[in-house]
Amino acid sequence: MKYEIYIEEPKKMQPFYKKAIAEYEKRLGRYCKISCHIVKKEKDWAKYLNNQTGTQSFLVIPGEARMTSEILSEQIGEWEKTGEKKILFFIPALQEGQNRQTGTPVASSNCAGVHTPEDYLTVEDVSIKKIRDRYDLMPLILSDFVMSPSMTGMILYEQIYRGYRILHHHPYHK
């Protein structure tokens, strides 16, 4: 099984994210092949999606997270049983504090000043729908939180690692 993670990161990735991703790549080496690719713009994804047969492709976005570590572990097991060659994950750069659809700043509706993912982006967001439709990507929701692309990538690595640990009945702290 091979995983490729594409992170749309217009800015330079922080060193601590690179270090964490490198550590998870090392740990995952016993279970699978995995690689991380930084892209500057979403339109660059097209060259990575061309001629991808035998693959499943996902768009990792915030929303109402229903994917537990156990569910992801079961999904990894299914991918391995069905002979999937490659799984692709695409992580878009989100405009934190800004509605991606309208480009306007988001005003919080609660007194604590806490924004919900729906304030920023939903699976039905017009720009996200365009990306999903253009590249035929299935949504994957890991968290309710809106995070930087680098952090989302690091958490995706961690969740894949946790999934393999569960799948192989190896201990993993919760």
C-alpha cells in the first residue's frame, strides 16, 4: 500500500511540522509506503491526479468529524484487502478567519468569540465543491477544527499511524 499526501502550502512549512511528519514516515515504514508533497497552488494537483489508476483520492477538509481511529483502521484494512495500489490525500489551504466562499471576514455569533468550522467552510462550500468535482475527490473529515494545511497533514500522518497500530493489534496510547 502506498499513500501520497499533497499539502497546499503557499508559505514555507514550519520546521516542527516537517520533523513530526518525518518521524511518522519513519514509524509507518514498517507498515506501508508514504510520502508528503508540498504544492503551492491547488491547480497544481492536476498533474498528480493524471493517469492514477487503481487509486482512491480524498480531499481532507474540516467539518463534523465522524471518523474515529478505529473506523480509519478498518478502512485501511479494507483498502489492503481489496488491493488498492495507492491512496491520495489532498489538503487545501484554508483562509482561517475568512469565509472561503465569499472572502469576507467571519463574525462570531457566540459571546466567547469561538468560530465553528461551519463559519469557515463546509463540505458544500462552493469552492470546495468545485475542487471536489474538478478532481473527483471524496471528502475526508478528520476534525471539527479549521487548521493550517501543515497541521492537518501532520494529524493525517498520525491518524494513519494510529490506524495501522490498531489494525496490527499493537499498543497505542489514547
